[in-house]
Amino acid sequence: MMKQFSAFKLTFVLISSLMAFSAIAAPPPVVTDDPDDESQHKLNLLDEFVLPDPSAPLIEHDAAVAGIVSDAPFAKVTKNLAPAGRGERISANSTTDVWALGNYAYTGTFNDPCGGDPEAGIWIWDVHNKNKPEFVGIIQSPVGSRTNDVRVATLSSGDILVHSNESCAGGPGGYEIYNVDDPSNPVYLASVRIDDPNPLTPLIFGPITDVGVHNLWLFSQGAQDYVGVTTETAYGNFHIYDITDPANPVLVSFWGAEEIFDPGVVASADFGRNLDAALWLLDGFGASANRFLHDVTITTDGTRAYLANWDAGLVLLDISDPTNPQLVSVALDPANGSLDGEVNSHSVWPSADGTIVVEGEEDFSAWEATVAPGNVTFGDGNPIPGVMAATSTGDAFEANQTGNAGFITASSVEVTSGPLTGLVFGANEFSSNNFPLGAGSYTGNFVWIGRACNGDPVLNPLGSDDIAVVRRGACSFAEKSVNASNGGAGAIVVTNNNSNSTPWSGIRIWNYSDPANPILASIFDTECSASTAPGGNCDARGTYSSHNVLVETSGNRVKAYISWYSDGVVVVDVTNPYAPVEIARYHRAGAEFEAENGGIQDIWGIYKVPNEPWIYASDRNGGLYILKEYGSGSAINGKN
């Protein structure tokens, strides 16, 4: 039975929830100056609803670990995968997805550099020679936008490339279409801008226009060509456009997870029903609770669409008639589908016969005790600069309360003398700071003084211009800052007090023998994605969420190829979906590799050439990698 809510309750909750809305992967909540309950985060109502940046969690994680120095061992794993060639693009956190067609590969660009920079856009690589790919050129992003996703396929009108647009500096959303019959000379065909398809949206959320697109999929049905689009609208996140004439795309349908909650809700034009659906979309499981679409994979015959619909689960649509998508099933098991109760359906790919489906979960709410909270604000009236640091920082200074000296920057707490000499802790500068650190630093003695609320004892005396280290909780950040300043401190470090850390995320393998009733067969995690803290083989700077997945069926064997950020490229045999087995991995680390790669390994995208051993992987720091998969009996140098 569909859960019902009163219009009064819905309106109240919606108003208090607007800023918590996330279209794709919800960022960590804004930590604000809330003296009553630090686990609750004050939400501000905007005059006009603004869609959040769907890549914010990754951007915030980048910032949170920027100042961390890791002591993890430098593993080198090349089990049955070996590097063949490299398309070098050394630029921190810059490269996104990868796709290929024929002898050319294409990689996207992340938030920085943003469109308008000559290096922002789709990078084209000639991969005729897999051992020596050559840079061809760049399809420029629209000014102020980024190109996270790229797809290219041979359609009736030629070789067609589509890339997503998301604003990174006020630029447009939507997507762009190019003909790449000659990849060295792409021909622009069309730009598509997307508004929310629900006429009631402005009354509920405010205007939602010219929204971003995060992912795309090209497919055909006979002579008709289409693109499936993951939009950042509030309703109807899955759009289908007819691009048989690619210069004149035509929207033919849209579908959203609100149809699971209340079939026909948008078409009903009923304000109350749409309010109920909006509240449901804003709800979900775990730290990033929403039910908005992230990605889509469509079968080769163009009749079935698998939607990775975040906390709405894994959705199967029948799109035999692209103008009228029909819900087939929803695969959802929060209790058993992950190690921490998150759903976060992020990526999906079926086996050739559709009986096995691999779903990737993305989760950046991990290692909370080690990684500093992001997007934190002091509020008004703070008299000294300050940063927010993780629980582990507080634990270290509480155990060594005096005798340490060093400095703080906007992204780190660094100890240069004393019992904690050499330790560097990640931090994030408070926004709304009257005295910002910016690109500078503040040097002094670190002194642990406790909680620093009014009436609390000062555990150790402060000298002039010391750096006060305090625990979060019981009073506002600004109150702590004032008390530290009154004691003589020239800066403050507030440390989190939540010692409960959760793991990252892995993949779910589903049995779709009956597509209308999918069954969760198993989950699979790596050592680091299952860990709740760094150490061992798990680098404190690393990102250990799974990201994208691709499934290939060869004979009776089904294998999943996964881009797993700092775990590299992971290959899992899922032929028996109840007993997945890792069979190959490409993982590199160490100072030499980081110099070559422009930073820690950070694999975003994955593409497998069908029926060939070639794998394309995109590293956010280092560009394009071409790998070759070897059989289990080979004895290549890198094989373990």
C-alpha cells in the first residue's frame, strides 16, 4: 500500500528538506553552527530551489584528503592485466569517463578545468596502436560547463558522439551531439537544454530549468536512433530523445522513480499527489537519502533499460515502445545489499542474456573518523581563523595535549615538533570565516583545551597566539572560537567527536532469471572498500567506492569489469552470481607511479572492447590507460 502524507506535513517537511535534495549522489550534509544537536544539520530555505552539484561528494572528498599524508604500503598488483599503452593527461582530478569506437577513444573532463579553459572537454585519442595512443584533439566544453560523460556509437546517420553538460561555473546543462565519422574533425550537430517536465514543479520546488545531464546511452531500434538521458530534474529523471536526425533531437518520453511510488502521478496534475511523491523522492536510506536516477544501461536490441536509481533501487523498464516506457521490476534490498545499509544504486550492466545483472553502489560516507567533514561554517562573530578536522585528529591531540607545534592551512593540520612530529591531518577551513586562511597558514603551539563551551574548564592554559584544539559538540562553533580567543589563542582546530566509521561500497550481483522478480544473489567488496579505516593496503588518501561497471559474456562465462577508483581496475567472474570471484586487477601505487600518473591511482571510467582483450581505463589524475587482459595460464611479467 502506498504510504500517504497530509498536505500540511508534506509542505512543512519539503520546506525543511529543500537543501537536502540531491539529484545524483548527495554530498555530505552541510555542518552548521547548531548548538542544540550536532547530528542535526540546519537547512536553509532558498527563495528559488537550486539543484545541487551531483559531483559534489567527490569534489568534497578530494578537498578532505588533499592534506593527508599516507603511510600505507605501496602495493603493485597486475594480476592477469598488464598495461599496454598510455594517453597521458597529467592534471589532478581532471579526467572522467572513457568510451571508444573503432580505433578511437574519448575521455571527459571533470570540474576543473571548467569549460572555457582550452583543455576542458572531450579528449580524442587515436588508439590504432594500443601500445602508443596518440592525442588527436579536444571537443571543447561549453563555457562554464563540464563533460563528465561521453558515448559514441555507429548509428544510421554515421558515427555519433554525445557528451553531457553540467554547470561548473554558470554554464549550460543538457547535452551536445557531434558527428565523428572523422574523429580528427568532429562536426557539431546540436545542443539540447532540458527543463523539468512536470508542470507542477515550479509550485513545489521553484523553477528547475536548463538542468545538467550526468549520463547518456545511445541505442537503436531498427532504423530509429535514440539517446537515453539521465537528467538532473526533480521529476522524470530518464528522458528518451529520437536522434534519427541527430541535428534535430526530439523528446519522445520521460519516466521517473515517482512512478514507483504513485503510478501516473505526474500525468494526474494532482498537486497533493505530486507533493507526496516529492517527499518520497527526497527520502531514502543512509547518509545520502534520495531516489533520483544516476545512470542507465540499455540492451543491444534497445528494448530494455536498466536504471541505477539511487535509493529507489535498480529499475528495469520495457522500452520496446520508446514513447511509453513500462515498469517491469525494482531490485532493492537495503538490509543485505551493502555492508552499511546504503543503497546508492550508481551503475548497472546486464549479462548478454539478461539473467545476471551487476549493480555498482557509490558511497562517499566512509572513514568518517579519518576524513574531515566538508563544507563547514562558523556562523557569525568568530574572532579567529579555524579549520574542522576528523575524529582521529582529536584523538591524537587528546592523547598528547601539549608540547606540539606546527601550522594549519585551509586543508591540513601539520605538526613539525613535539610528540606528534611529522603527522599531517586533513582539514577543511570554516566558511563564513571573518579571518580566512585562504592560501596562507597560521603557525603556533597546539594546545588541547577540551570542549571550549561556556562554563567548561580549560584543560590546558593557552599562551599568546597558540592554536587551540577542541572537540565539537554541546555549543556552537563560534562559541568555541570566542572562548579560545579569550584564552589567548590565535587560531582554532575543531575536531569531530564521532568515532563510528563506515566502509565504502562494492557491487551487487542480481539473479534476473525472472526479470519481474529479481533476487539478490551476492555482494562483492574489495579489502579496502570493506574496511572502516585506512591502513594496511588501504591508503588514507584513497577513494575505495566502486564506480562504473561493464559486463561481458563470452561463451558460458560472465565477467564484470569495474573501475574502482583507488583500487584500480577490478575484474570479477560472476558466472555463478552467488559466488563471485576476483580474477584480475590492475593496481599501482608508490612514489614512482604517482610521479608518472600525476597523483594517486583514481580510476573513474571503464570500457572493454567486445570480444577482444583490450580494456580502456580513465584515471582522474593521469588520463587514459590501455590494458590487456591475459588468460589464467599466462606468465606475463606482471602476473602474480
